[in-house]
Amino acid sequence: MNSIDLFQNPLPRWFKRKSRPTVLIKELRERDRRRMLKHFLGLERADRLLRFGSALPDELVGSYVNGIDFSRDMVFGVYNRVFQLVAVGHLAFAKTDPGKSAVTAKERVAEFGVSVGRSVRGMGVGSKLFERAAIHCRNNDVDTLYMHCLSSNQTMMHIARKAGMAIQRDYGEADAYLKLAPPNPGSMLQEAVEEQFATLDYTLKANTRAAVKWLDRLPGRKRR
Ligand SMILES: CC(C)(COP(=O)(O)OP(=O)(O)OC[C@H]1O[C@@H](n2cnc3c(N)ncnc32)[C@H](O)[C@@H]1OP(=O)(O)O)[C@@H](O)C(=O)NCCC(=O)NCCS
């Protein structure tokens, strides 16, 4: 079984990445649902196929977004400079039968799905979302993180391998899973600090956006 420990061991391989812009990962809530829909509908057809495993029509993408249960799952997002949601990671939790599961003794496992808009690819956003999902699992008593993707998805397979995931390929699809170390003060602190910074950034961008909209509505202003 593969396992990672983000803090007790020297930095894991997937942590040591090239110098890249800071990526702030924000927990998404009910108020972000509309922007999530916009992000998913904005994905190109090929990316939608990679994200959902099939080329879902718009209505089903809408049902997926409306069906996300924020009280059970965790959704993470990245906002760009102009407050557009450019990446979304959905960490879905499922109950296990702890006595019977061959994989975990915990009560829940998690599955991660992610999409990053083309304008911000290759900057470490997908990896960072994955890393945040893994830390959130650790801090919430989940030690098994799954990911399902098409095995032709070279980028995602690369991220999975980099994270040390065990990968099984079958009929063009790949199931990957990662065993996670228990939480420690470092993992708790990292998640809390990251969320604090992302919340500040989110608030600033949301307020700026609201101010720009308000100014645009003033009489005599040209519409953008
Ligand atoms: C997969 C996806 C999330 C990656 O997002 P991203 O922000 O570009 O990812 P990152 O920048 O963190 O990392 C990309 C890594 O893949 C590597 N990579 C890119 N294209 C690659 C390819 N064709 N083959 C192998 N590796 C590749 C990059 O070099 C980079 O590696 P590095 O961090 O070691 O340098 C994004 O491409 C996407 O949204 N795809 C469509 C939806 C999807 O496939 N979702 C996954 C299924 S759940």
C-alpha cells in the first residue's frame, strides 16, 4: 500500500514542485453553486468527458451541480483575479462497512473529481486541489482517497502517480487510491491557514466585483 505523510517525513516528491504562482484553494458553499455550473458548462467537450467519464449533456451537468450535498461532501475551488471560478475539486464521501471493508477500518472513504479551466492549466492548480483534498481527508478521519478516470487521461495519471497513488487499469478506465497518514498538528494547521488566506482573498475579490458592478450601474457610466 502506498502512503504519504505530508509533515512527518521530509517533503514528499509531489510536494517538491517547480516554482509556481501561489494557488489559493477555497471551500465552496451553496452560494458558489451558480459559478460551479458556469465552470462545468464552460469546459470543452473533451474535458467534460474526462471529468465525468462521459460527455454529459448540459441538463445532467446541471443536475449534478444541483445534487451536490454540501453538508456531506467538500467542494474546493480556485478563483482567478476577476472572481471567476476557474477550477473545482469535489471530494465526495461514502460510508463503508468498517468491519467488512478490506481497504479501511474507517467509517468513510472519499472520492475526488477535479477540473481546471484551460486558461490556468499547467500551473499546479490540479495538484494543489488534490493535495488540499488529501489533507482534508486526513483531518477528518478518512484514510483512503479514491480517484476514477479514463486511463488515457495522461495528465491525471501523472498527478496520481506523483501523489503515490496505487493505480489499477481496466477496460480503458483507471481506479487509483491513496492511503493517507493520520492527522497531526501540522496538517490541521496547514488546512486552517490555507482556508484563512483563501477566505481573505475570496472576500476581497467578491467585494471588488460588487463595487465594479455598482459603479457600472451609476448614471453616465459606460457599460462594460
Ligand atoms: C487533469 C487536470 C485537472 C490537471 O490540471 P492542471 O492544473 O493542469 O494540473 P497541474 O498543473 O497541477 O499538473 C499537471 C501535471 O501534469 C503534467 N502533464 C501535463 N500534460 C501531460 C501529459 N500529456 N502527460 C503526462 N503529464 C502531463 C504536467 O507537466 C504537470 O506535471 P508537474 O506538476 O509534475 O510538472 C486538468 O487538465 C483538467 O481539468 N482536465 C480535464 C478534466 C479531467 O481530466 N479531470 C480529471 C478526472 S477526475
